[in-house]
Amino acid sequence: MNGGTPIAGESMSPLLPLVAVLFAVAIFVVDTFTPLGIAVAVLYMVVVLMAGRFLKRTGVLIVGIACLALTAMSYLLQHGETYGPEFVRFLVSLAAIGITTFLALRIQSTGALLREQASLLDITHDAMFVRDFNDTITFWNRGAEQLYG
């Protein structure tokens, strides 16, 4: 699996990868060079979620690990090896980034499974369609298309 290939069936803005990189750089700069008393690194969760829109599993995992490394590097540059409230914020950020990476990978797996099951519905010659609560047809297969035009 190539980590840089877009997910099949996903439409993506070509600017999304650039926005994700710029956002990650901004988070690193703010986290490292400003004396804020908040867990700025927790915002890397947004970068991981953005990566989940345009990268496959390997790519999302690499982005998650990179965000964890940037958080650790920022902590070490800003605070050294001190253990105080900053260290707790550091641990919270690491946990949030790790959990978000896990959930982004889980969402991708579920989406792939759903796309695979939907493609199986297209193979059958029986007419099948799905309606939402407003009675709007949200999906129909080839059999329904052939029957109803």
C-alpha cells in the first residue's frame, strides 16, 4: 500500500495536503516558541484527521507518528526534562494524538468495508435501492438502474 495515494472513492481538494502541512508547522511553531499554558500540541489531532481524508493506512500512521515526534521535540525544546504541569499537558497531547490516529485508521477500515459491500450490491441483477428518512433514494444498484432506467 502506498501511503501517499488517495483513498478510492474519496473526493479531495488538492489543497488539503498543503493545508495539513501548514497547520502542522503552525502548531509546532506556536507550541515551541510561545509560553502558552495550554496543550497546543493537542491540535495535531486535526492534522491526523485531515491526513485520514487523503492518505491510506500507512500514510495516516506515519503522520500520527510524526505528530507525536513533533510534540516530543517541542516539549524538549521548550521545557527540557522538567516534570511539572507542562509534562501532564505533554502526556495529554500524546494520548490525544495516539487515540485520534487509532480512530482515523478505524474509520478508514470501516469505510473500505462499506465500499466493498456496496460494490457487491452492484453485482446482483436484482433491483435494490436505499432510501433515507425523507424518502429520498440515496443509493441504487445496476439492477435497479436497468429496471427503472
